[in-house]
Amino acid sequence: MSRFGWVAVAGLTALLGAAAPGPSPPPPQPPPQLDRAEVQRAVDRLDGVVEAAMKRTGTPGVAVAVVHDGKVLHLEGYGVRKAGEKAAVDADTVFQLASVSKPIASTVVAGAVGVEGWTEPVAPNVPDFRLKDPWVTSHVTVADLFSHRSGLPDHAGDLLEDLGYDREYILSHLRYEPLAPFRAGYAYTNFGLTAAAQAVADEKGVPWEKLAADTLYEPAGMDATSSRFEDYAKAANRAWGHVKTADGTWKAQYVRDPDAQSPAGGVSSTARDMTKWLSLQLADGRLDGKQIIDAEALERTHWPESVANPPAAPAGRTGFYGLGWNVSYDDEGRLRLSHTGAFALGAHTNVTMLPGEQLGIVVLTNSAPAGVADAVALDFFDIAQGGEISRDWIPLVDALYQQQEDAGRSKTDYARPPEDATPAKDADTYTGAYENDYYGRAEVVAGKDGALTLRLGPEPQSYRLTHYDGDTFSFLTRGENAVGRTGVTFDPDEKSFTVEYLDAEGLGTFESTAQ
């Protein structure tokens, strides 16, 4: 997943927090307050809600499923799989789920390790995994990493994935990331969760992707669901990811391969398969008369573990994170479980459940976040509970995504060099091979025209440098976590350079290997 890892949407993506292993169970749920007629009222309006949201945002394709009291009340596809083509989205169209993969992963882990396995340390089972503090390395558990309370920085490791590094490399380099106090706060980390899932799989002696299939997908009959990118890529009936172009239209421009963080963001599935998982979640792990996941182990994933969103006012409500789930409680004291998934390169998904009402909805879309997936779920519950939509959710949700996207952009406008800019030095001042413990090898080369190119990552990826001022250049970032133009500042005396957007945690300086 990307910088859109979590978005606090008023009672929808209720977030995480700071607790030690073994939290107290949540309070008992109040009696159900919604009858079938009220749920059906919301179901009857879903077509209109979805179609209006698609028309408003231009989102090419959507699939929606609703489960209530063990029955599938709604299962529909809308729009097209790929903009400009006629193939329609239906209940069996395969979508990338992005971070909705996380509650699916926690379901798999619950099935694989039961209740006690969540408190097992991660390090002994993952080769070369360790964190900056040896004590934390030896004590961090599967639950710590699934609830984002390890002390790793927000989205640690994601930029390594963008540069093309694989899961093994990324997990072995988390040791360089600075740590916040252990179990004292929440920071969303795709590769922290991935490390925990990998530990469970390694202990079982199988790849994570096989563990997920053997534990959940096959027993639940989720035949179109996979944790392997290649299965999504070869699916005949798949939804292509779309991004919005400069003219406001949606284009299938990128294909996101999330295999490196598969447990955290690499699941692909259909609306039909997701009804099976929703049904299993709402029925304490049972499906079609069979106990697929142990009930106590599954319930454990729904408990609050971390305070993700402290109350903003004395009367405000705290948002928590459980084990792969956003956990919150509404005005009636009902447990609400939810998760959003988002790829900047073209996916936006949402799952929301009220277990006490035996009610859940999943919304899958094939566009970068535009508010649709979250807003449809929010509209649905508004109508079920109050008969009307309480507010215009799309601009509110979209603004939160935009705010998160803008937060990563440089404060310097590299497209506008200062009028008194100092010329760059000769190209050979900057060229050569460089090394960074975290980001690996880099190279700066000069073309025949003297223009500089920066090469990063294992492939490597090439970025043409544009002069800004003195020894500072810039380039356009690419990938899931792109932030527009970022700076590259050379220090010829120290024979080093620093890449601005790679340096948020102080890890972005590359040293010359010629020293």
C-alpha cells in the first residue's frame, strides 16, 4: 500500500494505538437495532448511490456486496473493467484489494496460530529480520506488528519497494530505520505487518501465499482470490487500475505489483468471494456449516490493540486498531470494524462491518482514491440507520486523501529555479558510484550533452536530473509513493549526495565508493 495506508474517515477507518499484548476483551455488544426492513431500505438504494458516485467522480468500475444475517443481499458490478473498453464489471471481476488485504491476512494468521500465536516473537522465524534496538528485536510479536505498535516509522520500507527491492531485502533492512518507543504509539507499516505474516508462514514451513490459500481461500471456496500478483495479472476478468490524467479523465496507465508486501496489500479478489469472507467474519469463523477459522482466534483480531486516533475533544471518541482491523464504537456502543485499501496507481477499496448487526459491506473500485469506496459504505450505513445520507461524504473523504498526498510533497518548487541561481559545477564533479546502507547502490552518470542521470535500486531505475541551484538538482519521482519533484543535493567536499524524499528518517544520504 502507499502513503494512503490509513485515512480517518469519521467513524469509518477508526484507528490504532498503544497497548501491551493481551488486552482486555471489548464490552458486550448491545442487542441488534436494525431489522431486515431497514437493511433492505439501504440495499434498495445502493444502485443509485453507486451510480451517482461513479458519475460524479468518473470512476470506471465498481463492485459491491452486502451480507446480512448470513445472506447475500446485494452482489453487483457497475461500469467497465478498463476505460475505453466495453467489458463490464460483474460479481466475478477480480480487483486488487490493496490494504483490505490486512484484515484478510489477520484472518489467515488466526486460522494458522489460534489465540496464543499472536504473542510469539517474530525474529526467530524470519531470516535476517531485526530492528535497530536489539531488545525490541527479541520482544516484538506478531500482534505488535499487526497492530502497528513496534516503533517503526510510518510506512517504513515502502520506498524500498518503489525502488524495486524484494521482500527479503526490505525485511532485512528495517534494522536501519529509527525506532519510536516500543508499544507506545501507532505508525502504519506495511512491511512491519508483512514481517509478522512472514514469520507465521516460515514457522509453518510454507510460503505466505500458500499458507493463505491453504488456511482460508480454499476451505472457504474463495476460488478467485489470491495473494500472488501473477494470478491477478493473468485473470481474464480483471479490473485494471486507473489514475486520473491532467485532463481529468481516468487512464489505465500503471500496473501495481504488490508481491513484496503481499500480506499487507497484495490480495486480489472478487465481490462474490468477498461475500464468503464477510459471511465467515460475521459468523464467528463458520461458513456453510463448517468451522473454517477458530471462533476465539477470529474474535481476537477484532479487539482494540492500539490507539490510532485519540479523541480531538473531551467528548470525542477514540479510534483504535486491532489485528489488521480499524476498530471503533458508535453512539449506540456497537463495534464497527473497517478497513480501507488504496493504491495511488489505481485501486480503492473498503470493507465495513457491524458484527452485532450481522451486517457487512465491501466496495471495490478500479481507480486511485477518489472517495467512492469509503463514501458508498458510509452512505449505506447512513441509510440503514437513519433513512437518509447524513452528509456529502465524497468531498470529505477525497480531501483527506489529498491532504495525505500533499504532505509528502517538497516545500521547494523545483520547477522554478531562483533568479540568482548559481551554476552547477562540471558534470564529473558529481558522477560516480555511491553507496547507502539502506537504499543500496546508486550511480550518477553524464550523457553526451552533459545532462546527469541518477540510477537507483537493484534494476536500476533511471532519473534524469534537472539543475536547480548550485549543487542542487531535482527529478520527478515515480511509483506508488511518488511525491512530484524532489531535490538531490550534492556535497562535493564530502563526496556525497542526499535525496530529499528518501531522507524523511535521515537515511537518504549516499556516500561515494571512491573515497
